Amino acid sequence: MSREIQVWVSIEGEDTKAGTLFHHYKGGTESATFLYDESYLADPSAYSLDPALPLVAGAQPTPGGRALFNAFSDSSPDRWGRSLIRRAEVLTAKAEGRATRSLSEVDYLLGARDDLRQGNLRFRTSDDGAFLAVPDDGVPAVNELSAILEISARIESGDADLAELHRMLQAGSSLGGMRPKSHIRKADGSVAIAKFPSSKYDEWDVIAWEKVALDLAKTAGIEVPRSELVQVAGRNVLIVDRFDRTSSGQRVGYASALTMLEATDGETRSYVDIAAALEENSSHAGEDLGQLWRRMAFSVLISNTDDHLRNHGFLHDYGTSWRLAPAFDLNPNPEPGTKHHRTALGEDESDTASSIATLLEVAPIFRIDQDQAIQVLSEVRDSISGWREMARGLGLSRVEVELLEPAFEHERAQEAADLM
């Protein structure tokens, strides 16, 4: 069985047909081929949608038997959005008295709401058809957060009905990560992402501590999206602005580090690999490399270990140029024992240990000499030293602060202090 999907790309507010995606399903195995449109290849503003899709004529197959090209996976929902789509299919099939369909990667891709999907790719099944998925309802406003939070809790517990699932699908089908979240419309009309607490996964107030990390990162000279911590029905909700939209709402191209490195989900790569991608693709490589190393130092010092390749991104700048996206999903990890990152600090991808020595060793690769490295490390450490006051200022209790102390006070922090 094969399906044909038209792929469009929005560049500076103008939609252009980039090509056609052919999705193949045979014997339980999925694959795809992509064919650039001749007009796109001739367009001076055209750029490769994926490193695995160079701007050449002819059909190009997915590498390594993958179901989709990574660039299209970046436009698809991740764990939370996929869970919503999957549960809605189960309840819909039950209501219609039919068997539940097995969902393919294309079903998930086209199930994400078009106006909210990540990046600037758009999809439809015919040149004159609607872009998929077409929204059925508006984005919830901030004053609806209480109701959306309650629905997310019911979905996590498995108690949500089909109407509640559909409501959450309209707001959150394009979102990833395993924790509940939703799009919301702010008072100024812009769309942001609301991150909710999880009764299923949270062992501490993850939402509030992500806000602490974002604020600390900003004081440490790291670019982060604007965020706000709000209380909803006695629980913390984090509202984070999207950085893949301009102030006027135009779409901005986005690619995860997973895509830029042509990696596979779950594969461990290194920050050195991301640095190489910046050297090759960034229009401001020196600035981006320095920013990336600063983020590495920050992650080491706050024990941010969930730094997998989907938690690093690139924004399309112009032509074939990309820039490092703002830092996101920064979460301190207080669990005891040796800390291991999801992305290796050094050139040895098998060594994922959190280490000041490795951080300093690779600094020259990021165009940073040893004196500069120690200066940056000092700036980051000084910014993080106020973590307790930052946390208490956001309403976290003394007990919660003590619980997270191991994320900030550890051997690597002492090593950094000794270097000063």
C-alpha cells in the first residue's frame, strides 16, 4: 500500500510546494521516498529539507529502512501527541463498532494540527486540498487552563472520554515529550505551550524546577524562550513561548539535532557532533558554538541529563543557513550517583559521564581557549549559585529545595569552584 502526500514549505510567510512524499507500507514494514518538485529545485530560496534529502532531481528513499525522513518526524507529534491520537482512535473505533486501526507514521504526521505543528512544513493529500490536519476548534485561552489541566489528568489516568480526547487533540496533538501539555492562546493573541504536572511521572515539582532552570539559564547568558509559571487549581503550570514563529506569526523552519546529525531515535551522539553541524550550517558559527558550550557547562552544573538529540534544535535562518535554536527542556536531576548525559560531552560517544575535565578538554573544538573556558564556567557557576533564592522566589518550599539540592551541589560544582 502506498500513500501520496504533498509537502509544502513556508518561507517568510509564503507557502511553496517542495515536493511529494510517497509512504509505503508492506508486510508490516514502513518506508518512504521523496521527490522534490521541479519548481522548488529552481527556486533560489529553496533549501534541503533534511540532510538526507539533498536538492537533486529524482526519487530519494529513506535511509536505513526508516519509516520517514527525520525532518518529517520533527513535524510529527512525539510521545504525548502520539498517545492522544492513539487513544482517540481506540475510543472512536469502539463508538463506531469497528476494529481499531493500526496507525502508521503518516497517520501520526497528518494527525497533528497544521497551524500548530512544529516548524514550517505543511502537508496535504492534493494540491488544492486543505492542509492537514484541519483544526475543528480554536486554541484554548489562558482562562481555560483549569479545564484543560483537568482533562490532561483524566487522560493520564485513562478516564477521559472521546469528547475530552478530541478537545485535547485540538490543543496538543502536535506536541512531544512524555508529559502532558497543551497549546494555549495568550492575552496578546500569540500561541504558547502550557506544560502540566504529571501524576504518573513526577517525583518532585518538575514544572516549577524547569522554570527555575530557564531563569538560571537566562542569567547565565543562555538564550531561552520567554516563560511564565502560573498557579492553576493549586498546581504549577509552565507557559513557554514558541520560538518557531515570528512575532507576526510566520512559521520558522525547525530541525532537531537528531535530524541535522542524521541520527536515529535513542542513538547516543556527542556535543562535538552538534558543533560540527554548526560549523557546516550556521551563519554565525562562532557565536552558536560559544552558546552551545555555555549550555554544556550549564547542564553539567545543574545536572540536566535529559539532553537527548531531540532536545537540541536548529532554526532556519536564510538560504542554506541555520542557527542554534534557544535552549529548552532544561530539567535538574537530583537522583544520587554518577550523572550521565544523553548526549556525550566529548568525542567518545560511549562516555556519557558528566565531567568538568571533559568539558574543558573539548572547549577548543567550540572555538574557546582555556582562559575563555574558565571565564565562561565562572559566569555560569556564579549565575547558578543563586538557585536556592530563585526557587524560593518561585514559591518552592524549603523541603522541595532540600530535595533538589543534589542537582546543584555536587562534585562537579566543587571542581568548577576550585578552578576559579
